[in-house]
Amino acid sequence: MFVGLDFDNTIADYGSLFTKVAIQSDLIEKSWNGSKKELKEFILNKTNGEESWMELQGKVYGEFMSEAEIMPGVINFLMHCKRWKVPVCIVSHKTEYGHFDSKKIPLRDEAKKWMKKKGLFNKNFMPINPRDVFFADTRKQKIKRIVESGCTHFVDDLIEVFQEPEFPNRIIKILFSSEENNFPNLSVYDNWAEIRYAILGKEDLGAIRFLVKALKGAFPDSIELLEGGD
């Protein structure tokens, strides 16, 4: 087993950051409310909307990257991978610089700095080596890298990646999304707890002890699993 992960909106959670930066860029009113998808549609419908959206992406993924959060459940998933010796790589479709970015902030460097800051390269508890983080200029190059890396599973938030004809059927496709999808041979989950279960199975006491040690710095004396109920 070798698990590949997308980065933007799969590991990195930009949540309200897009809205915040859009307000600062005078693209929307302060009172605007909606999801990232709705924000994108709103901006694309404006005059020069595509250029404005690409410029906004460049700001969020560059200048404001440090303000992004990590998706809930990702750390838990990665610690389980480390515990069970499952190798993990990150493959991201991310250009060197943002479109229309006059500051020329290196997006890939910012992403790696964010990963390090969030502890994703902690070799004691994380399965990711910085050498196993790859960036591609195009979607087709991303898929080529996924194939060359030998991934058996890949998790992405964009269905378009899996719809590319070059994406091999042998790789298990997992879409991180809250929207239903009927694309063949595709599993869809809207949270990382379900993704972890789908790939790695149930938690066991050994894995829980490992997680506690990572968080507390020492193994607990004992752990008791409690059954849920009313």
C-alpha cells in the first residue's frame, strides 16, 4: 500500500480564508456569505472574473498561506499511517508562482513551509518525507507523477483529476467531497475519519496509544474502549 494525497483543499483547509482575502481585495462586500464554491462562481460571473479568481488564488496560496488551517482528521490519519508503516506522498497541481502575482511569491516554497510548521515532516509521528512532496505545473503532469510514485490509493477533492483518461484504473480513487458523485470506481467521503477507515480500517488500542504518545509525549498506562449508547 502506498497512499498519495492532494494538498490544496484536501490537506490544507482554506475555509473562510478565501472570503477574508476576497473582502480585502474588494471583490465582495463584508456582508457576503457563502461557500468557497459559491464565492468562485460569484467572482467568475464578474467582469474579468477569471483573472480576478486566479489572482485571488495566488494571494491565498502565497501571501496568506500561513493562515490556512489543516483539515480536521488529517493528523489522525497520518499518524495511523506512521503507526502501521504505510508510506505517504503528496502530489499537488501547483505552479511555481501565482497568476498575476506582482510579488512573485513562490507558492511551492510557501506550501512546504506550511507543512513543516504544521508538523507534517515530524519523522517520529508522521510518514511524510519532504522528498515525497511533489508539485506539477499541469493536471496531466500531476497524474504522471502519481503513477510514477507507485500510489495504490489517491485522495483528491477534485473529481476532474480522476476523470482524466490518463488516470489509471488500478489506483483506488477517493474523492474528498460533500457532493454525491456517480463516477465509476470512485469512493466519496466528506471527512477524514471515514477516509481513514476506508483505507486503514478500524482503530486499535496500539494505534490509540501511539496517538496519545504523539500528543502527550508519553504512552498512557492503560486505555479502555467505551461502547456508545444512550
